[in-house]
Amino acid sequence: MKLLYAEDERAMSEAVTDVLTYHKYSVDPVYDGRDALDYARAEEYDGIILDVMMPKMSGLEVLRQLRSEGCRTPVLLLTAKAEVEDRIEGLDLGADDYLPKPFAMGELLARVRAMLRRREEFTPTVLRCGDLTLNQQTAELRCGEEAVILPKLEYKLMELLMLNRGRCLSTEDMLVKVWGYETEADVGVVWVYLSYLRKRMAALGSGVEIKARRGIGYMLEEPK
């Protein structure tokens, strides 16, 4: 299981990361809210742990932005013991759980396990846009009676477009989110894979289109 852990106190971050790693979790630690948002956008995580009080962006601001973008990854908030308002606001914004600081490592591990169990129970497996459906478990793209299993990169790009339907994504944004920060590919590869997806959608007989907005990016558009 892969976790994103955002905590600006370095000593606390190191201690928690060591404990989570010992219990077989893969952990990406970050130390401010801006990095937390960038990592959450670029990578696929099973769960996110956010400290509320962080520089650059608070954990609540990060959570608000992620949920507004359609991110459904479960989030555990770490809050100051006395800040009841933060807990209430966090839950209203879409947090799955909260844990007051200071906390026992055993309780943190229990909360993480519970958060990940809920993800398995409630994460939707089928995304829809117009006459298209995308099965997140099988990578099947379907329109009516016609269907195709998408290769990995085509699937990740289509999933990204479906999760952000109605919103333009730049080629740079798609490159980072599908191919990762460390990729040596350039934005031309995004255009190639968008072309692949357009051909598959046409072959399925779908009325959904990948529309270009000059100088802005690309988005899925349902037929009117």
C-alpha cells in the first residue's frame, strides 16, 4: 500500500515514516502543503495523511482542492488536540477520519488500516462520461455492446480525463500525472496517446469527444 504523508515537523515525519515503512507501507513524505498537493495530483496513492497546520498550504486547503478536482483517495487528518473546528471542517470537506496530536503510533496504524479498508469498500469501480464507461478494475472501456481493454498508459490517461470531465487539463499536467515527475518523455507523447484514445472511442461508436481548447488543454465533452 502506498501512502502520502505530509508533516512539516521533520523529527515527527521521520519517526512516523519509519514506523509505517516497518509495517510494510510505501511512504512518500513531504513537508509543506504545496508539495502535498503536487504529489497527490501526480501519483496514485492508496491513502493520504495530512497534518492540518503546514506552511504554504494548510492540510484543509489541500483537502479542499483535491476533493474539488474529483480525487477520492481516503484522507486522514492530523489535528491539534484542541482544534475541534478543524476536525469538523475537515470532515465536511471530505476527510475520512482525523487523529488528534499527540497520538500513539499504535492508534495511527489502526486508523490507517481502517481508512484503507474503507477505500476497498467504497471506491467506485466504474467511471462514466456520456455513453462511455471505464472499469477501474479491468481497464475495460465500453460503449453499449462494444468494449476494449486499454493498455496501461491509455487507461491511465482515459481515467484522468474521466475523473476531470468538464475541466481542461494541460498537456504538461497530463504528462506529469500519467508518466510521472521523473519521465524523460516530452509533451509530444501526450498528443500521441490522445490520438490513440480518439481512435478507440470512434471504433466503439461513442459520441464522447476529446476536445482541444487552444492554449488551455484538453477535456472530455459529451454530445449535446
